[in-house]
Amino acid sequence: MNTPSPSKTPSNYNTDDSIDLTRYLFLILGNWFWFLISIVVAIGIAWLVNRYTTPVYEVQASLLIKETSAGGLSEGIESAIPALRMIRTMQRIANEQEILKSYTLNRRALEKLPFNITYIAQSRTRLLEIYLYDSSPYVVIPDTTRENTTGIPIEIDFIDKTQYRISFNSGSRERILLHYGEPYVSDRFAFTIYLRDSAKFNPNQSFARNYFLFTNINSLVRQYQKKLTIKVNEEKRGSVIFLSVRGNNARQETDYLNTLLDEYIAQGLEEKNQTAVNTVKFIDQQLGVLSDSLQGAEYSLQNFRLSNKLVDISQEGSAVYTRLQELGNQKALLELNKRYLEYLQEYMHSRTLTGQLVAPATVNINDPLLGSLVQQLNELIAQRSRLQVAVQPGNPNLTDIDTQIDALRQALLENIRNLLQNNTISLQENARNLAVVEKEMQRLPVTERQLINLRRTYTVNDQIYTFLLQKRAEAAIARASNVADNKVIDYAQAQNAAIIAPKTRRNYTIALMLGILVPLVILILLETLNTKITGRQDIEQRTGVPIVGSVGHYTGPGMVAVHEKPRSAVAESFRGLRTNLQFLLRDPKQKVMVITSTITGEGKTFTSVNLATVFALAGKKTLLVGLDMRKPKIYKFFGLENATGLSNYLIGQATFDQVIQRTGIENLFLASSGPIPPNPAELIGTEAMKTFLDTAREQFDMVVVDTPPFGLVTDSLIVGRLADILLVVVRQMYSPRAVLDAIEDLYQRHEMPSTGLIINDIRASGYYYRYGYRYYSYGYGYGYGYGYGTKAGYYEDETIETNKNIFEKLVSKLRRN
């Protein structure tokens, strides 16, 4: 019993007419060779333009200068008057620029770089000097115990992988022969030369002239101070500064700029960590005082318990002990706060403030004003410390910071005096409370009182000791997790270096764009002008007919590809098609499939022959029916005769067994169309055709019927109603997209029991690439005609080749390449 195909309306499939970017992407990938040729030619021209110009590179990095809070009254004023905040930000940026260009910071960076030796080479034309930096084939190691004269070129002449000659004056006849690794010592120089990679070194492939010279560190620092350019984006008015430097070697300038930024950030982090360092130092001092007291209290408590054999105290004593412990802890913290305030007061009275202050929260002082003043003072001290590196004494910015520090010093001293007074009052109150509790304790036994005092002393010392250890750990964690106030946004990258002269990147960019655009425009024009089916999406956009499978391209001499080349890709595609059909035709009674197409040349006969063959090779008794009565030719592919065939059966001149012929392939039988009748459609529409198919169902496992294109004649539609499934073949880059409308119309009328599509003629490479495969036309012709302007009529057995003009042949050739 035939299974009807599911109804599918146009809204069920994709009808989006928007531009398919994926389609064009695979179009480009499928023609990568043309893009490659175009790009290579364009880049080659750009290379010739850039080849003979001495390059100058510029590398750039960016740095974020974070804003710091003014704090106190200044912050309130800045909130009311935003211009003041902007002025302070501009001053901070100006200060940081001076620090970045300072001699101290630049020397610190350059001392970590191998810039003390400059490696230079000349091209074979001796017109172009190349600064090699780390790409030189040799490396010079100076003797640090001796001083080398700077600024004198030392020419090196490579002999082989073991020896070289050096000279100190260009053109001089004096040459000194040395071995690699052999020290050279004179009154002016002391160094040793090694090969960077002796295995890859080839003395015959070196430059025309190679020389190096030692550089003076002071001169080098001054040189880079002048080369360094720092800019601020005035339009955006942000706090980001841009650093750039130019030179003849991009990697060398990149290393300098990145090292300078690293040292700048490290210097700021060292200053910021000073607070945590001082905190740990202060806590260590307090721990040293408490350690002996805690150890003594522990020994006293342990000995008392052993000598008096007293393990615990009474309930009344426990209550007294709890109150004593609370008061003792309070007293210990008050004394710790007092020591901190005295330390802070002593620091404020010192002549110069150079170190970072310990934060009051470290000793559990939560006074907001004190914390804010200490934080502001620490920030000002850090700013002054950094600014002193870059400016001379008396600088207005430095004087302004000193003024702010003096004002904060006075404010802190006043706040400390108030806090010390409050601390004294709290200690006196604590002493009174302790006296009351100790008076209550007098009612307890002597031994228990002694135990409470010893235990209280030990517990108080232990808790304070634990508290300080916790604060010390917090300070250490804060130090480890500290980040610099300023942040590097982008480090310099050698590959991103801008070529100032010549504009190499611009030339290559233009060349690359032209190399891509020229073939891209051509491909887009070809794609726009193309009206053929190029991909699966073309089908899915125009029809809801399910795609049963696809058939690969075949270039063999015969038509039975799966038998002649069973291991080919096309044979495998037919096996996949067979598998898909077995899923669709699950009922054992569903055996008959009709194969057709919309126009001639789409490969329906090729598909029919090979599909029938692949079923036969799978062990199924298969009947291939040639129902193309207008142009019979399927019998020729098996070397059989067409004297008696289906047309004889339909008019009653032959029996079923008489029209069945055995082919040379096991399990495959053929019923050819027979002599050409004058009325094929009328014969196919008779009851005899239904009888023939019913008999075929009984005697064969599978029946494959090859019919004419339904777009030209109605034969396939007539017999399709008697079949279990109608398979329509479309050919890639051959079938017009318009034929899909006819297929969809047939599908929507629900006249066929079940309908499916087969995509024919797929190649592994070519003009179009889509969803994992590419499409080509394949190498045989098959045509129908009725004398309406074609070279051959329908009844003539000949191959038709479509007329093509020169443009069409060129397009076809491009697509096939």
C-alpha cells in the first residue's frame, strides 16, 4: 500500500530572499586558487615598491593614569567645581609624563636590555643599512671587568663556522683572525664573539658588510629620552596617554617601550606596597613584645594547674572570669591603639615624611577621619617620591605637594591628640570596671582566684597575639594582591609597528584589497548572472520536496558506474541513496520507484541505471524498466536488444516474461521500452501498465522505472501515480532554478503517493562549494527535442551539445576550474 507524502505548504520551507553570506563564503572558498594568484601578483608589485626604501618603524603603547581621590575638603570643593578636578587630573598626567621621561626610569629600563651593542649590516648594494638587533647571526659578549671604547665600528668578516676576522677601520688592511668563542682583549676592547645558531649559520649567505659598535649607557638614555613621544588625547579629555618611539628595528623599539612600561608599573607598585611592608613591620614589633608575655603566661598556667591539681573553675568563678576576660581584651586593644597613635604622633613630628604609614584599621581603629587622612597622606608621599625622580627641587608641582602634606600633617596631629584623649578616658573606664570585677572575685577561694588571674592573662595575650597574626596575614595578602594605580592598556607589538617610511603596510593593504576585490567582483558578477541551481539552499528556498540524496560526478566511459568503479565516490553516493530509500520505503510492499526530471540532460537515466544496479549488488532481485518510449536507449548500456519490450506488452503482443531480459549483472533484470509507439502516453495510461507493475511487485524485490522528463511529456506523471515514490532528478549548475517551481507545484497537488529530490552531478572541487560539497556539470549529454530550434529531434539517437558563445564558454570554463 502506498504511503502518501506529508502535506507541506510554502510557509513550511525557507523562502528568505535575503543575501546568503554563507553562500558567498563558500563561493570564495571554492575559488581560493584565483584569489591566491591575484593576491600573490598584487603583493609582488607592492613588494617591489617597498623593497628599495630604508624602513623606519614606529611602535606605540597606551597607559591609563587612574585618578586619585583628593579627599577631605578638597574633594568636596572639586565636586562643586568640576574644573578643579580636571586641573588636578591634568597636573597628575603632566607629572606622570615627566616620570616616564625621567633619566632614572629610562636608565633602569635600558640596563635590563641588550642595547649596549648595536649590530648593523649593509645590503649587497651597500646602499641600505639594516639594524639587526637580535636577528644578527652572531652575538658579542663584552668583558664586564674591562671597559670597551664606545662609538667605534668593528667590522666582522665571516670565514666559516669556526673562524672570522675583525678590523677596526673601514678599508684597513689589518685583519685579526679569531675563532668563535675566543676572547679578544686589547687596550680598548675586551669581548668574545659567538654564533647564535652554528647549525643554521651559512657564512656565504650573510650581508655584504657586517659590523657592530659599543654604545655608552648615558648617551643611550639621553637618546631614548628624546625619541620617546608621549601624547594625550585632548579631544576626549581622558586620562589615557599614548607612548610611541621610532627606530630602525621594530623589535628593538618594542622591547624598549614594553620594558619601560614594566619598570614604570613596578616602581609604582613598590611605592604602593610600602604601606603593607610598614604594616607588617609594625605588627612584628608588637608580636615581639607579646611573644614573651604569652609564653610566660602559658608556663605559669600550666605549672599552677599541675601543682594544685585544679582543672576548671566553679560556675560563679566562670562568670567572673568571662567578665574579666572581656575587660582584659578591651584593655589590651586600647593599649595597642595607644601604641599605634603614639607611633603615628611620633612620625608626624619627624622632620621629613618619607615612608608609607600603617593604616589605622590594622589595629582595629575605625575612625573614618583618621583613616581618610592617613590614606591621603600616603598618596601624597608616594606622588612626591615619584616626582622627585623626574624634577628638580623647587619645582611648582613638588612645592604644591609639600604644602598639601604640611596641611595634612597638622590635621593628623590634631586628630591624634583627640583620639589619645579618648583612649585615656576609655582606659580609665576600663580600669574602674576591672576593679569592680576583681572585688567580686575576692569572694572566691584563693586557689580559684589565682587560676582565674593566670587564665585571664594567658587568654588575653593569646587573643591579642592571634589578632595581630591575623592582621599580619591580611597585610601580607594585601601586599600580594596589590595592583598598580596605573595600568597598561596596550603593550607595544612588533607586528603592529607602523612603517613611517615607506608606508609598507598601506601598500600591502591596498595590494591585498585589490587582490581580493578583483576576483571577488568577478565571482559576484558570475554568481549574479547565474540562473542555475547552485546549492541546497536554492532548493530549500523554492520547494518543500524532501531531498533524498545526492550523486557525485562521474567521468568514466560507461554508464554503470557502481559496477565499473565500485570503489569510486559516485558509487558510494549511490549506496547512500539506497540506504535513504530503504528508510523511506519501510513497507515490504513498497517496491516501485519512478525516476524522472524536469528537463533533458539532468541525468535521470544515469541515476536510474546505477540505482537499480546498486540494489542488485545488495542482493535484491531488481527490475529496471525503460519507460522512455520516445527515445529508448537504456538497453544499450547493458548490450541488450530492444526488439521486444514494454510497448509490445502494453498492446498485448508479448507476455511479462517475454519482455524481461537478464543483464550481465547478477540480480539485475531489464524491461526495455521496445519499439517506439505512436502514442506512448495512451499506452502507459492503460490498465496493462498497472498489471505490469503489480506483476513486477510480486516477482522482484525492487522495481526502478526510468521515465521521460515530466516538464516535456506526461508519461512520468501517469506512471508515477502507480508507483510508491516519485524521484525527481535535478542537476547542479545545469537545471534552471525555475524548474523547482514546477516540482513544487506537482508536490502541492498531492497527485503522487510520495515525492523526493535527487541532486545529481556533484564534484569534490570546483566553482561552487556549499554545505560540504561542490557542484559541477558532468561529461555526457542527453537531450530531448521536438524540432523547435534544436539540432536534433526527439526520436533521433544522438548527443546534443548546447550552442555557446565565447562568453558562455569562458564562464563555463571558469566554473569547471
